[in-house]
Amino acid sequence: MIWDLPNLLICFIIIISAQILDKITLKHALCLAFISLVPFCLNYVIFDPHYMPDQFSYWHMLQRIRDFTYTPYNYNVRVTEASFIYAFLPLPFVETINSMGFFNKFLFICIFIWAASALKLRGWVLWFLLFYPSLLLYSSLSLREMLICTLMLLVLWATIHEWYGLVFIALALLFEVKMQNALLVGAFSVLYLATKKISFPHSKFMLLFAVITGCILFYISFPYIGTKIEYYRIRMYLEDGGLLADYQPIKTMTDLFSNSLYGFMRALLYPLPWMAKSSLQFMQAIENIIVTTILLVYTIYAGRLIPKATAFWAFFLLSGLIMYGLIVANVGTLVRYRFPFIVVYLIFLSYELVQYRQQQLMDKPHYA
């Protein structure tokens, strides 16, 4: 524990500095300081770290890199690239299984300060970020999900501001850490720029034409897409202990559609309360119900004010949840992969609302 105190101290210094500079409020600073202690309370306290054994892989790899004992023989396709990025973060020690949790907490603190100061988010969204259980959990463990979330936010933020050099760098790093997320974020970055730069005719005919064209292209490319989806589905299914004899492959477009719908529901709602096999899963089930309700209400509210932006970010969330709902069999893994998409969705939809309200104030007539 003593080796992680300097890591905690750096987190405290950043929080205090942000508060002194009026980047965050005192209440938010106190909450950030409090939740910075969470990495001490998880492994060997609330649960055994072997419950999430990937932590040891990331911890040991980061140790080797920081100690300059890494060799190509230590290479791990899921671990090495993320660990190299973590190695550049300005925290000194990686001596315990909790150490990397402080690296993730450092990233979370930076994201929160950025959301409050640069994006000017206010109100319940900031409190949601502070106490969203999945974010609180995975930003305190020695796993890579917080890094993935950070890179996704960075790519999309750079895209919005057309900082193409930063887009390329962040997207390349994300591709090395999580290829699927990088491909999805890259596609939506292109889509965002296309909708911003290109003036599309707003007519029902053009919309119908775009839908029909998309359906035709999807039908033509289905054999390739279906093969790729099946490759990842069956691999994840077998890794999670499934039996090949019980596996149900996707053979037709009807199968893909039905499995996509089911996968979306799994990604959004699983584990359901009656499916929980542990206290952690039961808490995740309750969280799912609350978070889904928040997402639904907030999406309806935003859709009435900024329908185009809401549709874009909702499509992003839908695509991410369907992607992992289709290929991931293990419910616990699904929870890990889901939360970055929810965080990205809420942050950028809230940012769009901030921009909308600022524009409304600017357009409001001022009388002398």
C-alpha cells in the first residue's frame, strides 16, 4: 500500500490544482479526492483480484516496461500496447496489483476536469460521471478499459475540432489497444465530418435513396461481414467455456438481424437481476435498470431539442452495443466493454446540448 501513496498524491495534486484554477467546483473536488481512494478498497478487500485475472497480466507487463526488463518474448497481443501507453503516464510506482488502478484514476480525473472546464458540462451529468458504478469500478482496477475510453473521447473530440493530426495519433493508439473500437470510432469520425462538411439535400426522396443504397451495399457485403462476425463470435464463445456443439452460428441476414436485436438488449441490460450469480452481478443488474432509464429519458429530452445530433450519438451507442452484444458471450466481459460507449454517448450528447443552449442565447434578441 505504501508504494501507491505517491500515485495517490499525484491524483490529489491534480484535483487541488484544478479546484484552485476554478476548473471544477469544491464539491466535485472533494468527491474526486474521495473516489481516488477506491483502488485501495477493491483487490484483496471487496474481492480477490483473481476474480478479474487480467489485472495480473497488465500489472506485470507494466512493471517489466517500467523496469526496462521487457523483451519480445513477453509480448501479449492484448496487453503489451496498452501497457506501453500506461508507462508514459506521470505516476511513479507500479509495485502492487492496485498501482495501475491509480493510473486509471489519473485518466478519469483528467477526463472529469476536461468535461467540466473545456466542454462546460454542468449539473447531473458530472455527478453521473462521478458515481456511475461501472466507471467507478473499472477506473479503479488494473485493466485497460479506462485507457480505451480515454482514447475514444480524444479521437472524437479532435474530430469535432478538426485537429486531424491528433485524430490520426489517437486513432492509431486506439487501433493498437482495441481494434474494434478504433474501427467504429474511425467510421463515426468520418461520418461526423461528412455530415458537417457536405450539404446533403434534405428530402424524403434522398433519405429513401440513402436507405435503399445502404441496404443493397449491406446485402452485397454480407458474406464478408458475416464471416468476420462469426470468427469473433465463435472465438469469444469458446474462450468463455462454451461447447462447440451448443454454438448457434449466424447463417442468414435474418439470423444477423435477430441476433443484433438480441445482442443490443444483452449489451444494454445484462445481467438481469434473476440471472445474477454473485453480489457484484446483482449490483450490476440494478445499475443496468437505472442507467437504461436515464439513457432513455435523456435521449428523448435531447431528441426534442437537437434531433440530428441526438440521432448521430444514439446511432453511435447503438452500433457499439450491437457490436459487442453480437460477439461477446460472457456477461461480465460485456459489462466491461459497454461502459466506454455509455460514457462517450452521455458526454458528447451533453456537449451538443451545451452548444445548442449557447447558440440559443446568442440568437436571442437583446433590447437596449
